[in-house]
Amino acid sequence: MKVMMTDFARKQIRKTAKYINKEFGKTNKDDFLLKVKRTKQLLETNPYLGPEEPLLANRASAYRSVVVTHLNKMVYRILDDYIEIVDFWDTRREPKKQAEQVK
């Protein structure tokens, strides 16, 4: 299944990568981006890899999330012919506030 990413999710990943580069260096940033890429590849062949996201259970679409690093998770939904990554959460932040930004 093809994996697409919303502009918002792409922005969140870039923002996270920029922070990692600034605080921990280019090697850690590159490692992070590689983990994001590998997670996307895993979703292509295993769309149901992540469990349903309980904070988004009241939505019309079923949202799922998969852990990318111990500090980040990717939120996505499975549509008819593709997977849409809708957000990228920092697990240290308030989860309910992050859930509110998912459209």
C-alpha cells in the first residue's frame, strides 16, 4: 500500500529533525530520519502495524499510531487505496493537546 504524508506531518518531522540536529548533532538527526523512513516502509507492507490510537477513538476515521523512537510516534489512518500519515507526536508532550490538532 502506498504511504502518503500530510503537509502538517511533514512539517512536524522537519521540526523534530531540526531540533535533534541543533541539540544532538547531524549523526543523531540522520539516524532519526532513517527511522522515520524505515517506519514508512514497514507501513507499506503492514498497514495494521500500529494499534488504534485511543485518544482519537471518537473520530469518524480509525487512527492508528506506531512508535518511531522512544520519544516519537507516527499517527496515521488507512484509507481505501493508501495510508495517510497525519501527524507526528512527541511522546513527552501533553497527549490530549496533540490529539486536538489531528484533523
